[in-house]
Amino acid sequence: MTWTWFHRLASPPYLYRTAGRLTPWFAWPAALLIVAGLIGGLWLAPPDFQQGDAYRIIYVHAPSAWLSLMMYGVMGIAGGIGLIWRMKAAHAVAASAAPIGASFALVTLVTGSLWGKPMWGTYWAWDPRLTSELFLFLLYLGYMGLRAAFEDLQRADRASAVLAVVGLVDVPIVHYSVVWWNSLHQGALVFTGRRAMPPSMLIPLMVMFLGFTLYSVAVLCMRLRAEVLNRERTARWVREEVAA
């Protein structure tokens, strides 16, 4: 049953229609959760006793950082599936995930710099977490640039998939950098005993994490539909879909 579902997703028409049906189921809850999370985090949550109101950037920064890692994981795993099983649909997923992940990585770097100025006295420090996140952003750019460098779609898929798979090594480095090395970056504050965030701060943050995740999946579905149409534009089913 699992393999049947897996192979059905390899069909471009099935993948296109499935992504279209799923999009609103992710998009509308994402919008509601993000609005609720912003209200809870920016207005209802109390100021931090050390950082004051400056900590509120975490409600955008932390979910963006999580999505920059998650989307690279999606891209790398999809690229690996495309290489091993030669599934064009998997390469389409990887190509669709790359701009989304790159956008979240950029937001992470920008919001982190804005937080770093009042906390560290500088917008940028060559901290392990910041440096590894910057490298992740460059991997996204390299993936998209490598795809654009080939006119032949199959060669672009294979070359970019290899880069995506190799780059997966940076994902655990970003995540565990504050544990493995002496880092300026703030450590984990969620579910960490006496340092855990109070519910008034934690609940809006969890809502934002869920909202951002659902939003990223909705955007992935929309970009995937566009990618599939571009790849299959000469196919008969595309003409029938457009005519319908």
C-alpha cells in the first residue's frame, strides 16, 4: 500500500492535482495561526526580564530558522529520491522547495542580525550558528544557480540533486552548533527546565512554529504545481487540464 502511494506520487498529473487539493487545507489554517501567534507574541506576551521587548523578534526568527532547515531537508531527501529512483516528480519537489528555504534562511539571517545589534553590539559575528546558517543560505543559492546553469533539464536535475544531498551535512551542524562549539548565540529556551519559557511566551511561539510550517507546505504545493506544469507543458494532460 505504501509503495503504491509512493509510485502514484511519481505521476505528474496525480501530483499536480493532489497538490492543488491540499493547498487550501494548509493555507487557511496557516493564516489563522500566524495572525494568532503574532497577536500573542507581539501584544499579549510580557517583556523579557533581560531583553525587554527586543526578544519578540524570536516569533519570526525562530520559526524561519526551523523552516530553513526543514526545507533543505525536503530538498535534499527529494533530490536523493530523484537520483536513486530516477523520479522526475522528486526533482520537481526539490526545485520547488529551494526558493522557499532560501527565503526563510535570508529572513533568519536578517532578523538574527537585527537582534544581534542591541544584544551583542554588532549586526554580525562569526559565530558558529550564524556562520553555518549563512553557509546553508549559500547552499540554497548554489543549488538554484547550478540548476539555472544547465539548459538540459535532466542534467540540471542530477547535478543539483548531488549538491543538495551533499549539503545535507550542514543541517545538523546548524542545529547543534550551539552545543558543539562555544557560541555567542542564545541556547535553547524551550523545555529546558528552569530556563524554560513561561507559557505566556511559549504558546504564541509554538503557534507561530505551526503556522509557519503549514504556510511553507502550502507555498510548496503551489510552487510544485507550477513546476510540474512547466516540466509537462507539452503533455496532453496539461492541455486537457488547461481546457477544463
